[in-house]
Amino acid sequence: MFRDNGMLLKPVFAIRSHIFSLDIKMSCLHKKVILISVDLGTGDFIVHHIHAFTIHIALLICMKAFLYARESRSLSLKLELGWIYPCDGPGRGGTCQLSPYDHIYLAVFWIYNSVSVVVFHYFWKMQSDVWGIQNSIQKAYHRGLEVKSFISSKHISAGDFSVNSSTINGWLRSFLWSQAAQVIQCYGMAISFMGLIFIATHFIWAFSFMFLYSGRGYWQELIESILWAHHKLRIINVVEPRALSISQGRAVGLIHYTLGGLGCTFPFVISRMVVLN
């Protein structure tokens, strides 16, 4: 197992830049720790590689869109069709990933993932190794002997980042699930509206996967069944349901995914900070 107390993975290039900040021992404000020198371990090594991976994927998608936006092997006259060229799917020759719009949707999806990992990494790392409470004991005299004072800091999550951040289950269990308790159980408090936002946007975020995974983003069978029942009862006039195109489905899915993710992250962070204060 790769972890600090197992198979240690120590950042090489980050250590050299970190040495120059060792003179910053600890800075406190109203007995709250706001700045402290922190060593980087296995969790930071793994997470920074995840940062590099997500950023490179987003850049590669943008580069592919830039290079293949004019023409491709499947469509030589793509330039004349402009940026509104649709993705017709496998049923009409398999023209997906030829439209620049498809690359934009996919690139923004990965960019959002990159930013989310950065936010979660910073938020958990600061709680684990930086933010905390300073406890100081002043000098005292006992039987004529001077007892020296010392300063200790108690971090919020007691350094659990280095222990749990090297596994996916650690992120789910020790960070997302455990710290989401504040926003889920905030009913009856002054920040109860944060819980409502969290639940509502969670549904919007989960709803986006129907569009992103299916590619076309439609429940045509369900819609046709509902319309058939209404037509049978002569409640509405004859309406023909039409599915979204793949580009439209990805656009709808990306919007739901981004707005839902932002709506979940905002009350999650704010509720946690309110509880800590």
C-alpha cells in the first residue's frame, strides 16, 4: 500500500521548493492557526499527479479540436459547415467527435473535474495539516524551579489527509461523506437553506449522467408511453416526440453537471466552515 507509513512516495521536485519556506514555523490569529510549514507526503504525490493528468487531458482535447476543426478523414468539407455541424451518431456514419462543439463540451467537463480536485485537495489538506487551534502554556514556577512554556497546535481533522488520501475510499469516507454531515444535518439552523441547495443541486448533478452517458440524452420509451396513455384518454392532441441530437444531449448534460456540481460544492464548503467557526 502506498502511504506514509507503508511504501512512501515522496515528492522530489516539491521538496526543494518547500525547504525555503521552513522558516515559516507557525502563524496564528486569535489562537487559530492560519499558516504553518507542512511536509508533503504520499497523498500529495498522488493527488498532484491527478492534477497533472486532468489538466493534460483537457489540453489534449482542446488541441484535438483546434487541429481537426477544419476537416477530417470522414468529412473533408467540414470547414464549410461551420461550428454548428451536428453529431449524428453511429446510425448515420459515426460522425461523433468531429464537431468542435463535441470537443468543447468534453474539454469543459475535464476542466471542471480538474478544478474540483484542486478545491477538494486544498480544503482537506488545510483542515488536516494547517487549520487548527493553538494551545499555549505560560511559564510557571514549581518549588523554585522554572517550568518552560510550550506551544501546541491541534488541527481540525488531526492529520487524516496523509492517512486516508491515498485511496479512493478514503476520499469518499473520510472527506466527502463525513464532512457532508454538516450540510445534510443543518435543518433547523441558520444555514438550513444550504441543505436545501445541496439536495436540489445533487439531483441536478445526478440527472446530468443520463445525458452524458447515453450520448443522446432521452427517455424516448418513457415519453412515448406517457403520450400513448394521454392519446388513449384523448387528453391531448397528437404529439410526436423527438429525441435530442448527440450534441444537444451532451450540451444539456454538461450544463446540468457543471451547475449541479457547483451547487453541491458551495453549500458543502460553506456549511463546513460555519461549523468550524
